[in-house]
Amino acid sequence: MLSLFLNAPLQKKVAAIALPMVLSNLSVPLLALVDTAVSGHLAHAWYLGGVALGSSLISLLFFLLGFLRMSTTGLTAQAYGANDSAGQLQCLSQSLLVALLLAALLLLLQWPLAQLAFSFSDASSQVNQQAQLYFGIRIWSAPATLINLVLMGWFLGRQNARYPMWMLIVTNLLNIILDLVFVLGFGWQVAGIAAASVVADYGGLLLGGYLLLRRLPTQDLLAAMLNQLSKLAGLKRLFALNRDIFLRSLCLQSVFVFIAFQGAAYGDNTVAANAVLLSFLMLVSYAMDGLAYAAESLVGKAIGARDSRLLGNTLGLLALWCLLLAIIFSAGYGLFGNNFVGLLTSLPEVQQHAALYLGWMILLPLLACWAYFLDGVFIGATQGKTLRNSMVIALLSFAGSFYLLQHWQNHALWAALSVFMLLRSTSLAVILRLQWHRGTLVNTEK
């Protein structure tokens, strides 16, 4: 293992993708922390609870469609490794068409989606009112969000982490600035938080489009998209490929939406405290996703080039960095967790509730880090069925754990989440080990 750290060429390849994505990904939870802090310092806990609940639903919808980025990265990386320029352009054009179609559906169905989702909420009327206000504004960023997913996936697949880094940093810094202007300056409260996100997402789209057209002539992209419109079978194949990643994402986001809605049933202060602590977990997940993005890109490239040695060395080095990051986060939350909570909310009742569950945040990074890393490995290998099956197992474990421990109330939610992350990590690790020893990882499903 030490030899991997001393392998300068490999470290350089990994760092060229992982470091920009880790740094830029940290701006995403930083935005969530600012959202939490801004709403947490408003007059009532229901503002914080409303943002938490409304953003949970938006996150569910957008993360369900995260396959747009994942599949684009994996397929483009494999085409890039095989020196297939036409395949790279085909992947981009197909994914952009699917993104536009799905965005249109979200906008058309926004009212029934909101009514259905909030009908399951046991939160107070004040929390539900603020959540619906947030959702009704935030959903209009769907076209920009989905196209940005495709653009970032395509750039990453081509081993370019700088462009996605700038897209994320500019989008989230703009969002943070507008948060402060709209909420603290204009007094728009929850509506201001949602509007800031919408404006920032379209700002990120403008930057992403500019960066894309610097590398790809406009006429070539339009011609490719028109060509794909005449080949509906190609789009059908893309949907089939993404089906399993979609189901995987559905299982994952269902867990976090359940935590938000079930926490709301325990009271406004509990749902607000959970929102604060989930912001901590989000910080972990986005940092780890930087490594996962590197895994997607480098694993896909190694598979496309049929280079087993590069694949093995990349897996080993990324796993070591994954463990180091997890230890840093666990130690940080153990030493400074209460201070972090105080930064995010000035409400004493919410601070007291968050302190009760802070211990779970010390444990979770060590359990969850492998899940994020291994997700990237199997996305790069385009093994959607593997991701789907492992997530179903983990979801069943979450449901069973919460059912058995539900008398612990909110502690049961955090215990079940810990079991969920453990099962995600172990199931994928076992499958990876079996495939590696059988020599089947390079010959993945198409």
C-alpha cells in the first residue's frame, strides 16, 4: 500500500481529478450549511424545518435523476479510454435530450408531485407551509440543474475535472451570496433561499455552456442532437441503461426523505436538529464524492482501455485516501461537533436536541466512506444492476432496523441510517472482491 502513495505518476492522475472535485464539492454542503444557518437564525424553528423538508423533496427529485451525470461519466470515460470520439459525442447528445425531456416533465407535474409528497408529512402546518413555498420556487431550476449534471458528467468522463470544479464553485458561491442578499438584505425569508438557488443554477448553466462550446463547435453539437432525435432506439437504450441507477437513487433518497418526514413527526425542534446534523453528513458525502468522481472517471477509462494494472492501482490508492478522509471527519466531529452546531443555529432548543444525536455523526463517516467510493467504482464500470441490488439490500436493512428500534424514536432513525451505510459498504466490497479475483471487473455489462 505504501508503494501506491509513492507512485508519483499515479498520484498525479488521481489528484488531477480527485482534488478539484473534492474542493469544489465542498462548496455544495457549504451552501447547505449557509441555507441552514440563514434559516436557523430566523425567528422560528419552522423556517428551518420548512427549508429542510422542502429541500428534501427537491433533493429526492434531482438526485433520482442523478443518473444523468453518473451514466454520462461512465460511458464517456469508457469511450475516452477506447479513443472513440464519436461515442463521446453520442453520449453527450443523448444525455442532453433526456435531460431536457425530464426537466419538462418535472415542471408540468410539479403541482401533483408536491401535493402527493406533502400529504405524507406529519409536520406542523407552519413547517408544511414553508416547505411548499420553497418547493414551488425551487422546482423552476430543473432545466438548468439537469443539463448541468450532463455537462459535468461529460467533462469528467473526458478526464477534465477543472470545468466541473468551476461550475460547482461559481454556482454555489453565487447561491451563497444571493442567500445573504435575498434573506438578510431583502427579508424574503424562505422564498429568498429558494430563489437564490434558482438564479445560481442558471448562472452555472451559462458557465457550463460557455466551457462546452469552447471545446465543441455549436454546429457539431446541434447536428448530433438532431441525429439522435431521429434514432429513438438509441434513447430507449439509454433509458434502459439508466433504469438501475435510477432505482438505486430512488432507494437512497427514500431513506433521507423518510428521515426528514419521520423526524418532523417528533416535533419542530427534532426535525430542525436533524437538518443540522444531516448538513454534517452532507459535508462528508460531498467530500467523499470527490473521490467517487475520480473513481468513475479513472475506472471507466481503465476499463475502456482494458488496463487491469491501472485499474488495480487506482482502486488501491483511492481506497487509502477514502479512509484518511473518513478519519479526519470523524475526529473533527468528535472534537468540535457542538461548536459546529452553534454556528448553524442560535436556537437553544435546537442546539440541545442536536447534541443528543451528535455521537452518530462521529460513527457515520467511518461506515459510509466505502459506500461513496465503491459507488464511483461501479458507476465507472457501468454496472447498474450491482448498484441497484446492493442498495435494495441496504434499504431493507434500514427499514428492518427502524422497525425493531422505533421505540428509540429519533435515535432509531440514526441507528437505522448507520446500518444502511454499513450494508451498502459491505455488499459492494464483497462484490468487488469477487469480481476482481474472477477477473470479470474489466469485462463489465454494456
